[in-house]
Amino acid sequence: MRAAVLTDWRRLEIEDIPAPDCPADGVVLDLLACGLCRSDWHAWTGGDPVPLPHVPGHEFCGTVREVGPEVRDWRLGDKVVAPFILACGRCPSCRRGEQTTCPDQIVPGFTTAGAFAEAIAVPRADVNLARLPEGMDPALAAALGCRVTTAWHALTDRAALAPGEWLAVHGIGGIGLATIMLGRALGARVVAVDVVPEKLALAEELGATTLPAEGSVEAIREVTGGGAHVSVEALGIPATTANSIRCLRKLGRHVQIGMPSGDHLTMPVPMDAVYSGQLALYGTRGMPAWKYPSLFALIEGGLDLSPMIARRVGLSDAQTELEAFDGPAPPGVAVITDFTV
């Protein structure tokens, strides 16, 4: 099958590789779409190193083409999506519904071969797969797999965002766009910050009050009448993390969605703001598969997440799209929808 293989840091090559074997407890999917995400960029640069050679890609949806003998719930032809953390379903964390903390988790594109390819093997299918709603655009379904699901879990679980609260979003990439749209759907008032004017314009179209990055802490405090109730950092860098914490009102909640890596694994934290504001700091990563129905219900109820998708590309475009993350990337997200070019 055709795949984009990471052969060295910052180098993807299109190769023909063997099709995946079907796990006994899993399925093989023919890929319909796969998102290109900043997390993929971290692996591509070596900031979040993976064994080489390796097939990246963790935001995917597809059609079941092979079913393992231990699988009960899935049949050939089913269209499905999976969270990027494949939990075991048996450990104490999983039994508590906390699958994102499963100690035996599998992460496609990182700990096993990913979805920059025509097909992918997905183990633990009965625990992790979710059926796509009828008529859902595969590109949108793939984009749900990391950015939207992570933002949904961050807002509804970690931060417990309430209607009428002020939500600040630092960084208007894929995570930031998803957070803006979901926050608005939950009834929050949203203020968004970025350095790219085109991203600010898109956020404003989606209903956010927008601010440039310079002087954003003071500006957020002024716009919100004292600071945000919840602030999301969506880049994983020190400057925006500090600003996210400092823009909060007393008893505010900071959520770290942006992935720290490379030189940013350890960051200085403005602990004076945490202490004096009695703030809560949350980390979040992924979403348990059992939360898909609530997210699908929101979409089926009228939430249009399609403005996130800016580019539908071929598999051979993956290298160029990842290079774009080296600087301020263009607005919107790119999704591989053609695995033949």
C-alpha cells in the first residue's frame, strides 16, 4: 500500500509498504481521511521522537475492510472514527471512564504505525471505535480525532466551562478554532489571541472577540471585565502559557492543551499569579471514546465545524503541510482526503 514514511527527522517519503495485519481484537480500515496536526509536526521534527522509519498520522476515519476474530461490534463496510489514544478498556483507569490515562494505551502515529497511508490497523476495536453519523464528511470526522475531541474534553470535563463565562483562547490553529466554536456552542463568551491577522479574522467570523498577542493579558482583562474564567493554551510554548495564566480572574482555570516538546518540555510558570489568584491549572490530552455521542449530538444539533477545514490535500502534500508549522501556519486545518496522489 502507499504510505508517507518518516525516514529521517523532517523528511517524509512516499513508499509502497506492506498492508497491515489485522489484530485479533481489532480491524483494518481503508482510510477515508487523515488530519495533519501540530502533534504530527512534533514527531516529524524529532521533538516527540518516534522510532524510524515510521508512518505518522493520528487523526483518521475509515471504512472497515477486515475484522479480527475477537471483535463483536463491527462489520465490513462500517464507517468509523477513533480517538488517538486507544485504551485497553480493562484497567482501573478505563473502568473509571478515564481512558486517556490508560497505562497500556496505544497511540497510532506515535507508538504504532499511523494513518498517513491507504490503510491502518486499529487494535482494541470494541473499546475505542465510534460509528460515524450518517452523511458526516470524512474530512470533518478525521479532524474530530484530535483537535475537536481534545478541545471538547478540555472544556466539558477538565475546565467545566459554564454558559456565560468568558473563555480565552491563546493560539488559533486547529485546537484554537475547535475551542472557539465549541466554547460558543456551550454558551461562553470567547476572546481569541494570535499573531496572524488572517487567523484573527477567521476567529472573528466565528464569533470571537479577537486581540493581537502583544499586550493581550491587559486587553483580555479589560474586555472580560477582570479576566477570563477559563483560558486555553493551544500552542505549547512558554509565552502563551504564561499569558494564559496571567489573563485569568481570581479562581480561574487554565487548561494546557498545547503540547510542550523539545526546548519547551519545561516552562517557567508565573506561580505568583497562581498563588494570588487561587487559580487551577489543568493538563488535558485526548478524549475517551465514550464521549463521542455527546460530541456527535452537538454537531447533529446544528454546530457547523466545517470552517475549520481549509485545505483538502493528497498524501504527497503531507511534507509541505508539516513544513508550514515551522512558522505561523495559515488559517484552518489541512486534511488528507486523497491517498493516491
